[in-house]
Amino acid sequence: MNDLNLTTRIDGLFFGKVTQRWNGKELSAIGKMPVAGRHEINEFGFVADEQADLENHGGHDKAIHHYATDHYADWIADGEVPVGTKPAAFGENIASFGMTERMLCIGDTLRLGTAVVQVS
């Protein structure tokens, strides 16, 4: 087994709270806000982050949502999101630059501080 040392620029950490959205009935925690400092991670993700739909978000296999900041320029250029859209628009917990699906595969493990996480 070979260990590959990848490093990336972290553009932000983002957490959200469950709130009523859109029609006043649907619950969501997609509105992630920037946070600073160190944060505890357990088997369900960042302890301070919430998810409203635990069937499709959160849980053991979807505990932390990472999204590559690299892709925002393409979304903007394609007119899919407005100019000026910033990280956390897709509800990600971690936004980074330089770590895309071109270098990560399902099953890869990464160290986040003292936590070890696996791409799923």
C-alpha cells in the first residue's frame, strides 16, 4: 500500500443549522455559514453542523461534504450560478482548491487534523 501525501488550500469551513426554507415547510441546513478554528469530527461529521434530511445527507457515508472551489468558475461561466457565487453555495462543509475528483477516488482516505476520513 502506497501513501500519497496530498496537500490543498482550504478555502473555508462551513456549518449550518436546520431551518425552514423556501415554502416555510421544508426543512434544510444547506445555508452553511463560515466558521473558524478547530472543530470536532465524529462518525457523523462535524459535531457543530446539522443536516435536515438524514436519508440523503449526513450519516456514516455522507458525514462531511467537500466541494472543490476549482469548479465554481465553470458553474459561473456556464450560467448555472450567478457571478460572485462563493464557496458553501452547494452546502459543502469544506471548500478547497486543488483537490478535485481528478486526484481523489472513492475509497481514498484523508487526514483532517486528527480525524481520518474516507471518500465515499
